[in-house]
Amino acid sequence: MTNHLHGADRRTAVVEALAILGSGPEERFDRITRMAHEAFDVPLTFLNLVHHDLVTTQSTFGWHQGSSVPASEQFCATTVLAREPMVIPDASLDARFADTAAVAEHGIRFYAGAPLTMVDGTRVGTLCLMDAVPRVFSDEDLALLRDLARWTERELGVAIDRGRVRRALDGLVPDPVDVPGYALDSLVAQHDGGGGDVADWRVAPDGALHVTVGRVSAAGPASGLLAAAVRGAVAARTATGMQDAIGGLEAQVTADLSAADAVGSLFHLRLDPTSGHVDFGDAGHGLAVLVRADGSARVLHPLDLPLGLQPESIPRSPGALDLAPGDRLAVCTQGVLTLDGLRHLDDLAALVRSAPDGAAAVERVRTAVPTDAVVDVTLVVLTRH
């Protein structure tokens, strides 16, 4: 009993050190639970933290964000004690959980959860899936759940690792580009607590504009070093078509990301300036919004999983859109959504919509970055005149 209490106390201390309890929705976590919902086609997905004999839902798809229930009533209180994921095909047949409120009152039958472990070995919560009908969970499903859990761990670990992360992208901010009929306005602010943002833009030999914004999440200074490697791989593919750009980049950097237990997300676009046609690929980034000249806005939800997590059996799926005169496409990294007044992509869309031009929108974000910021902040606004 003494060891168990010690472990519970340590888990609570580490959860509190994350400094995210009660902070409200965060896109970096909501993106993971949303993608888990899409990948597994389940109605309920959760990122839960276990602390003080409570289970708090930090992010969810299909339930109530921020709610807390006694740990004794939750599958996750059992999952967090294990090293490996726990899968329950039909909870009504499992004596441990058949009488819990989740099963008896809410009708939950299927559960699959992976523990979330910090760099010191402390398990702080779970990434889990639930359904009202029994399900079979394949080995491939289990592998994908583990991969998404590792991505979640990297995002959670950023808070603890900030004090040890060093800036690794100094001098790598791209030079301005001149594309007739368009404006590309940008903010790339790299800080000692960051180092993992990827930003690149350049004009290809055929005159097309290529823009890439992404993020590498890893422990310590590895983020900055890996981000530099990803940017180098992006630059090497300026003349590559969209169908092959992300796939080829992924083949080049996945081994390095895997070796560092890191996750890389990426939004990459190719603009044909003569027509305004944009082809794009989104590898788990999900931080792009299109603001039309008439004021309407559309978030470009990610089409695929992050670099290295996309199953080989599922080809990546590029998207496309057309920029009309007055349209603006804004792409950012998670750091933008940590700023006051910019907690969601809808807030960014409103800022871009209200600004007289892309340069003014970028300047408003620049002024919102605190002098003691400890995360990278990257924003690119592409406008067609």
C-alpha cells in the first residue's frame, strides 16, 4: 500500500507540474482526440489525467471537456497503473467494470486505453476510446493507439521540458519572397523554451510558391535539431509535386523522428500564382484557416496523421483550394494559440478578417507575443491581391 500511495502522490505532483489542469480547451490536445475519433471511428475519445483520486478529461471528442469523476469509477484509473494499453471488447462481461457508472448507466461496452508516460517514467493519464457497442481491436489498431499516445506524451512533456529546451533554429528564418499578385507576410519567433517550429517558403523553378509550416515535438533540444532536419528535407523538395512531397519527406525523416521518440506535424502548400490554385497536404498539423474576401472562414482540418504515424496501407490524401482576389490563407503553429485572445483558430480567423492586410494581421500577433515567451510562435498569411 505504501508504494501505491507514493506512486499516486508522485503522479499527482507531475500532473500539477504540467500546469494545464483547468486551463480550458487547447487545440494541440483537441487535435489528437479528434484525430483518434476519425482514425478509429468511435463516438468517444478522451485524453484523461489521473490525480488526487480523480480522473479529469483534459480533452475529448463527444463528451464534456474539463469534467472530473472519482477514479474508482473509471477504466482509466486501472490503465494508468499499467505499462501497456488495456483493451476491453465488452465491458459488460468484465467483472471489474460491469457495475461502474460508465457501463451500467452510460451504456459503455468497448474500451481501449493507452497509458501516458512522462520522461521520468511517471504515468499521468490515458488516451482512450469508448463505444456503446462491443468491438474487436486488431494489432494494427493497437499499434496506432500506441503511436497516438506517444504523440500525446510529447505534447504533455513540453511543459515539463521547457526549462531544458534550447533554441536550435537560429538563423534559419527564410528570406522574403516576391510573388507578383500576392503577399506573404510572416512571423517566426523562436525562443529558448521552443526550437521545434518548422517554417519555410521559396519559389520553385516553375514559378510556384511553396510554403511549409510545422512542428516537431520531442524532449529537450532534440526538437530544434529535428526541426532543422525537417526544414532541410522540405527545401530539398521544392521542385517535387504535391503527391510526392510529403511522402518523400516522410521517408527521409521518419527514422530520425522515431529514434528520438518525436512527432512531427506539417502543413505544406504549393500555389500556382497564375491561377490562384493551391494544392496542399496536412500531416497532422491542423492549424490552417482560409478567410475569404467576403469574410467567411473555413478551418482546413488535417487530412492525415503526423509524419511517421500514417499507416503504410493508407496513402496520404492531398487537398486543394482556389484563392480568389482578397482571400487570405493563414497557417500557424501551436504557439500562436497560446497568446491572449488567440486560443482557437476561430480567434485567428477573426483577427485576419479584421486586419486591413496580412502584414497588419501578423503585426497584431507579433505585439501579443510576451517578451518572456517560452514557446515558438510562427504565423504565415498568404494573401491574393
